[in-house]
Amino acid sequence: MAVKEIMDTLANQTVANKKLSELVKDIRLVGNVLEVIFMLPDRTLESEIREKAMQALKEVEGIGEVRVRFADMTPPPQQSPAFQRRRLPGIKHLIVVGSGKGGVGKSTVAVNLAVAFSKLGYKVGLLDADIYGPSVPTMLGIKNQKVEVDAFQRIIPIEKYGMKVMSIGFLLPSEDTPLIWRGPMLMKALMQFLFDVKWGSLDFLVLDLPPGTGDVQLTLAQTVEMDGAIVVTTPQDVALADVKKAVVMFKEVGVPVLGVIENMAYFVCPETGNKYYIFGKGRVLGFAQAYGLNVLGSIPIEPEVSETSDTGVPVVESYPESASAKAFLNIAKIISQELERR
Ligand SMILES: Nc1ncnc2c1ncn2[C@@H]1O[C@H](COP(=O)(O)OP(=O)(O)OP(=O)(O)O)[C@@H](O)[C@H]1O
Ligand SMILES: [Mg+2]
């Protein structure tokens, strides 16, 4: 029996013109006891929802007992029209690394910038906000680690390279566990990563976003104060077209765009020292100027970068003399100066 089957069953039941599945806040299965927590739009509907849910779920195979509970009535922040952004207590600068397109190197940039901030002497946290495809644990060589909670039920982040790190990957039983959780549950987990993780006091909390301009980006923008967004792109037109969407989105939700990072900007042939602009030259600069944005730096294509993503030692740590490591350190300096100036 899967979550989908439960949701489909509940979708076939309606109360006050609403599908029961739309009212689900959480689902827990312990042994063969299924507990479903509903949001209650109206107190008078309580018994009708309970009866219909119990009746329908009884038929699902593999469930021994069904318990129905109701959540408190405060609407979650993402559903509240007049959203209130909160500052994360103790965190001086919260920055997000995003792009409009997948695979352009956001996670690589987020991880290496975080390590670079740490090398510059700042207190740093790194939050893998890519709840659908977490890659930070692999990139830092901590993919089998599990987190613990303290006496106040706060999650204790994993420490690596002098940083505090949190990812949904630390909560999954194994690396190849498929993420069968539904969006709202993952989103709730992400909110917990922000507010219920023992981050302590940090100079920088770096968030690695999933690709695109979807629900994670919007929910975050409505929930927390973000001090700046960094947009990663490659010089290809197709990536640039998508990056426009990301820039527009950050502007629309009122998050200042600190600038653009051009990744995979060029390749230097190790034999000849010749520079090849594989994905095009000058396009990112032209694009940034058109949007009144800074180019924070350009990262070359280097085998060291991709190799170290897999081995779990980011290039800033493993090859500090490489051109990409130097570029990351330089970008970290530019960003810290910019944010400290404000
Ligand atoms: N400058 C670079 N030189 C060489 N390889 C790179 C470079 N930047 C990124 N890569 C490699 O490209 C791949 C994609 O990078 P990464 O996972 O950081 O992208 P992403 O934008 O986070 O992807 P997703 O959208 O899936 O989250 C990785 O294997 C990474 O090692
Ligand atoms: Mg990524």
C-alpha cells in the first residue's frame, strides 16, 4: 500500500465540495496503523470527514486500523495570502543559489561557495533545499550520515569542512530510497530545516535550490527573509533564456539578486594552454548588463570540479590552486563585501 493509493482513495470522497485528499495535512503509517491528519476548514464538518475517511480507508488493503486526527486551524504560511516573512534568528546573511535550468552547476556553486566562506573565516551553514533531488550529501562525502535531535527536538546538523550541513538526504533510509512523499510533506520538511535545525549563530546560510522557478522557491520567498539570490548559468542561449525567468521571479518576490555566476565559461587545454569558449563567449555579460546585474565571476570547466563532486571533497578544498577554486574564493569575497556593506 502506497501513499498514492491512500490519496487516490481519499480523492474519491468529497465533503462540502472538497476532495478529502485536498484536506490531508499529514499521513503516518506505524505498523499497520494508519494515521491521517486533516485540516479542518469548518468545525461542523469534523464528524463527516472522520466517517467518510474511515469508511473509505477501511477498504484499502494492508491497513489494520485507521485513526483520524485534525490539525490546528492556522493555515500554513504558503496558503496565507498576506504572508509574513520571518528572519531566521541568529543568521546574519541568508543567500540562495538558483537558476532557471537544471544541471548548470547550482549545487557545485553552493557547496564551493559555502566552503569558500568557511575558509574566509565565516561561520557557515549549507542547506540543501533541493528536496526532490538532494546532491549536497554526495558532494561533501557525507551521504550515509544520519542526523539526530536534541532534547528540544531540534535537528542537529552534520558538521563538515567547518560548516553545518542539512539535507533531506540525511533523513532517507538509503541513497536510492525513492522520494514518495508528496510535495506538501517535503515542503514541511524544508520549513523544519529552516526553523527547527540547530543552526546556532551563522554569518552565512547558503541554500542550494532545486532547478526552476517552482513551489520551493515561492514558498521560501514567502516564508523567510532572504538577503540575496545568486543565479547560476552556463553561457548557452537555452540556459540564459531560463535564467531570465529566475531573475524575474526573484525580483517579483522581492529578493535582491546579488549577481550572476557564469559556470562552465571556458576550458583551458592542459597540453597547449589554449582557452576554448565551448558554450560561447561574452553572452552572460551581455545578458547581465541587459538586466542591470553584476557578473560575480566565471568558473571554467575543469575535470577537478566534476571529479570532486563525486569524491565528496569540493574543489575549493581539494585543489585550492585550481582556477575554479580561486574563482569561487574570489566570488565569496565579493559577496561578503557586498553584504557586509549593507
Ligand atoms: N565548472 C565545472 N567544471 C566541470 N564540471 C562541472 C562544473 N560545474 C558543474 N560540473 C558538473 O556538472 C554536473 C552538474 O552540476 P550540479 O549538480 O552542480 O548542477 P545543478 O545545477 O545543481 O543540477 P540540478 O539542477 O540537477 O540540481 C555535476 O556532475 C558537476 O560535477
Ligand atoms: Mg543541484
